[in-house]
Amino acid sequence: MDARQTKQARAIAALSPEDRARLERLAVQTQLTPAELWPEVSDYGFDDVEESIQTDLEADEYFKTNPGIAHADVMAQARQLLTSFIKKRSTGKRDK
């Protein structure tokens, strides 16, 4: 085990039973091991990581029934906006 892994193992072992359970619960939600998730928790804290995980899970659920906009449709809209902007610039008509 290298120094980083040793330090991480000590930090996880030093967690309170409640925090260790919380880390394990979050790891299950993300399909990671507690050791894989620990660097995020160590850097950002339990609350921020938990909020991020919850937001990701909610987004996953949303996109199961709302597939979003097709890439081709987005590109067509972008071309239309650019064409409109270019026409306004070339005719001197600007939105103010």
C-alpha cells in the first residue's frame, strides 16, 4: 500500500461510526467503494457530495422519461440563429 492509500485508509478508519455508515451508503448509491468515493468526500465534505449524488440521481430519473433534444435539432436551431444574426449584421439591423 502506498503512502496515499495508507493515509486514506487511516482517515476512513478515523471516521465516526455514523460518518462511516454515511460514506458506505453514498458509495452504494454511486456504485463505488468507500475508498473510491473518499477523495471526493475528503475534498468537498459529506453534504456537498451527497447533494451532488442526489442531483445526479434526479437527473438520471428525469432523462428516463424526458430524452432531451436531439443533437440534429440543436444544431439546426444554432444554424438558424447564426444565419439570422449574420443577416442582421450585414444589413446593419442590430437589436438594442
